[in-house]
Amino acid sequence: MTRVIGLTGGIATGKSTVSQYLLSCGYQIIDADLITHHVQSKGSEGLKAIAAFFGPDILLSNGELNRTKLAQIVFSDKKQLVELTRIIDPFIRSEIYSKINSSKESIVILDAPTLFENGYHFVCDRIITVSCDQDKQIERLMSRDNLTKEEALKRINSQWPLNIKEQLSNDVIDSNGSIMQTRSQVVKLFNNID
């Protein structure tokens, strides 16, 4: 039977760095962000549902989702974020469960930034949160996405607080240090999981 290890964290905490490292170690990664992009791709039922709610202006001239515009809408109004989640979550959930159920691996990693918010923790046998100080998170997010401090804080505050995720997790990886320091924590943790 496949064990599901949930991997979560806040935006710009280093979760993707940990996920990429686990992928390089040979683990199967079910990436909720990639699945989200897939179910919102041009011509998909998910994108049609988004456009039906938010209007045709949410699409680029080539028929693809205008991700920048959608992000501006949902990260400035929590009600809109709730609506987007309500619309797209069934498509994402279906694909995630399909990948878990069809896996032949002994362990799969469910990489989901909103693991708790969307109830995916219920399918996990163990949960790891990648965490860092908020100042570090803001700095990384501003640098990575070219955002102002205010924009970065809006995105951070649209997710559950990291301390709550840490309390609900079996393990916490501190990503305040270097990538090598983060990786060494991952190695130590997974040596005890296998």
C-alpha cells in the first residue's frame, strides 16, 4: 500500500526546493501547483468554469488564463479567493486522488501549499511543513515575484499562518539557513521514514 507524505508550507518558505530535492532522490511527487496549472490550461473545463464566474476578461487574447490578473483579483479580496477555490478544487482533487490511487510506489509525496486549507491532510499518513521566519518569507517573495512588501504580505496572509501548519504537522523543516542546511534536514528525516 502506498504511504502518502504531505509536504506543505507557506508561499516562499522553500517547500518547492525541498520537493525538487525529493524528486531528485527518486520520490514520486504529486505537485498540486502543477495540477492546478493543468486543470486551468487553455480549453480545459476548469478554465471554462473560471471564465464563466470571473468573466471573459480573465482570459488572454490567445484563450489562456491571465494568471497575473486573476492573482490581483483573488489576493486583494478573500471572498474572490474562496470562490476560485470552490470552482477549481473539484478538478484538482479528482486528479490528485487519481494519481495517489494509481501509484505503484511505496511512498508518494503530496506537495500542496494549501494541504490543510483544502483538507488534503486527511489522505496523508505523515505531514511535513517547510517553514521560515516571516521576514525571510517576505524577502524571498519580493525577490522571486518582483512584488512590493504590501503585495507579498497579502499573498502570505491569504494562507494559513505557518505556526498553525507547524502545530498540525508531524515534522517541521526549518529553511531559514542555506539550501544545504535544509537538504541535510530532509535527508535525516527521510532516513527515518523509509
